[in-house]
Amino acid sequence: MRAADYFWVGVGVAVLGIGVVSQTAPSPKTGSTVFDWSTMKTEATATGSRRQVLRAPTPTLDELEIHITTLNPGAVSHPPHRHPEEELLIVREGTVETLQNGVASRLGPGSIIFHASNDLHNIRNVGSTPATYHVVQWRVSQK
């Protein structure tokens, strides 16, 4: 039966006043895979560009989110903000400045930035060329 058929069966049962028990299939978990830079779709943004790599559950995480941002010279990723998820940034090219809880650090290619849970942070391109960095963020249930 197709998904649309399940919908109409559910509507019919509800109209008749009979309770419906539905089961949702679990989201597929991402297993081992590779992501080829040359095949990633690049989307233009107001501050540069972005490549969305992955946003899906894995065997041990509720969600693994990976994207790659390129900031134009002088551009800021976003205003300083905080979130409960930790995140890791790996600078691929250019010169960036990250702000963490009011402390600024200037970093170049190969540098790694770790934003801990709920720490105020952002990143900006302080160089004269585009700056590209990989972002890895993970979410787990707070049970």
C-alpha cells in the first residue's frame, strides 16, 4: 500500500469514529559513507556560500549535522549566539576570528575551533580572501 493509501484509510477510520493506532517507521540511520568535495552542491548565501553535507541520525546520535561554509572577506557567519549542542569547526582556508564568551581568537588553515554547549560564539572572516571552514554538530537526546 502506498503512503497516500494509508492516509485515506486513516481519514476513513477517523470519520467513522474508530480509533486508529499508527506506527511510524524509524528514520534510517546513516552508516559509514564518504562525501566527495567535487560533487557537493554549493548554495550562495548573503555572506558567501554553503555546502550542506549531512543532517541525519546515526547509530549513536539523534542527529549529525555537517556543513561547509565559505565567508567572503569581512563577512560574519551570524551574530554571537549559543545553543545546547556542541560543535567543531575546522578551518580549511583563509583567516578567521572566532569569538567565544567575549574572547577573540584569530586562526588560519588547519586550525580547529570547539564551541562548548551554551557558550556564546560566532566566527568572521578577517582576511582578504574567502575563508572556508567545516562545521560538525551533533545532537543527542536529553533523557
